[in-house]
Amino acid sequence: MKEEECIKKLLQGEQMGINLYKKYIEKIPEGIEHNKLQQLILEHQEEKSKLENILQEKGMDSKVSVGLLERLTEFSQDISLLFNTKRERLIRKLYKGEIMGLSYCERYINEAGEELVPEFKNYIDKNKQRIEVLRGLVDRNEY
């Protein structure tokens, strides 16, 4: 996988994460969980901006669109939101989504080559930190 392709896939993932967080957070009442999820949306937006800047600095096009697979995933999440609105389930789904996103990130970065791995170590660490925040919320909601 080329560097540009890798960064664009990461960028698509960030956009998908932002979209899903926005949909889920609408279903979670104001409070600690809502505030933490708002912060995680901001982190995804910051990461998206960083990735766009990296592409622009390298003279590459920073525009990406969400692919068919991502659209289908978002559609299935929309359907799921019609029936699953319990706060605990929503937070658990975000948690699982972040874990899945991390595995894709690691795979894309490793496939892009050794020179990209050090540059994106911090990116992977930020993803792991978001997972820990969500794990804390999941643990808090298990009675």
C-alpha cells in the first residue's frame, strides 16, 4: 500500500468515526458520558485535520469520500439506532468500533511500509487512549 493510499484510508476512518459519534451522542443524555464523547469527537476531528495537513504538505489531494463499505456500515448503524437506544449499548458499540478502527489503522500503517510506522506511532497511541476512555465508560455502565 502506498503512503497516500494509507493516509487516505486513515482519513476515511476518521470521517466515519466522526459521523458515528455524532449519531450516537444524540441518543445519550447530557452528563459525564455525553461530555466525554463530545471530547472524543473533537479528537477525531483534530486527527482528521492532521491527516489532511500531512497530505497537503506532501502535495497530495486531501479530499476523500466515504467508500461503499463505510456507507453500508453507517447505514446498518442507522438501522440499529432505531432499536438500540440504551446508553450502555451505545457506548459499548462505540468502544467496539474504536477497537476495530485501531486494528485497521495498524494494518494500513504496517502495509504502507516501515518509513510510515514511526511517523504514525503517536496516531496509534491516540487511538489506544480513546479506547481506554471508552473502556472506562463501558466499565462504569456495567452494574
